Amino acid sequence: MTQDFSDWQWINEPAKWSADAATGELRVTADARTDLWRVTHYGYTYDTAHIFGRTLPGDLRLTATLEAAYAEQYDQAGVALRVDDANWIKAGVEYVDGGVKLSTVVTRDFSDWSVTPAVGPAEVVTIELEREGDTVIVRYGLDGAEPSVLLRLAYFPPQVPALAGVMCAAPEGGGFETRFTSVSLT
């Protein structure tokens, strides 16, 4: 099923992006110096990442396959679930210390970051967020595999409307392009 993006909205719309209604493909170029982070360790708060999604009131499943031209430290792309600027989760791929890592940030007033190396080639990654009650389960799959590997299980406020969608950011670099395919939000 091709995702219809007609009722999706941007938080921090990038200068360059396109959506193909026929294929459901979304291409987003992250603007330079964009990020999504809140206080912990670095002492700053950024709420400038590009998030494209739709608001849903409760349980949901969000899946997206992505590939990107990561080039600079902390270049990142994936999926996000956001109540407001102090309560959100982002999960996907991040370029850290010269390599691609799987990354999840859970934020409830303060950001909590976890990274792990991909077990296998990570040129194409599928990320899934499943919101059930007060829990979000993050899974991934590599190179076309279904997202079946558990990456994170986290608390998330139940029955509070949240924007669910795709995201990308380029905190230190000049920007990069991400290609999102097989985007599904149910």
C-alpha cells in the first residue's frame, strides 16, 4: 500500500524535499545545522530537525525504509513520535565516529541516547515504532528484512495525541539527502 502524504504536516520544513504520490517515495534533504536534542550532556536544546508526519491519538505502528548519503558526524535519519518539544522519540540511523550506527533517543524533558552498531550491512534500514498503551517498541531490519530485531523498549505517555512520521537532521554537517520508501502509518 502506497502511503498518502496529503494529510501529513511538517515540523521544520526543509528547503528541499519531494513526495511521489504514485510510488510513496519521499526524498528529504536535511538542512545544515539541524538537530533534535534536549539538555542532557551537551547542555543545549535543539528542536530544528525536519519531521514529516500525521497526528494520531493512541496506539499506532509506523514503519519506514530509508537510505541516505550520511557524510558528517551525527547526520541522522529515521522515524519520530512527538507529543511536544519535551516529549518525543526518534529512532533510525546516525553517522557516529566515522560509521553508521542504529540510534534511538527517548526524551521526557531530558534526552536519553543509545547507539549500537548494525549487525550486517546497513545501506538500507527499515525502522518500526509500535506504540501500545504506555510503551513504544523500536525494531529494525537490514537490507530489506522485516523490522524484527528489538532496538529499544521505552515508556511513552499513553492516549496523548502524537505526531508520527519520518525525520532527518544534520547537526554538524552541510546537509544530506535521505530517501524514504515503504512508509506506513496505521
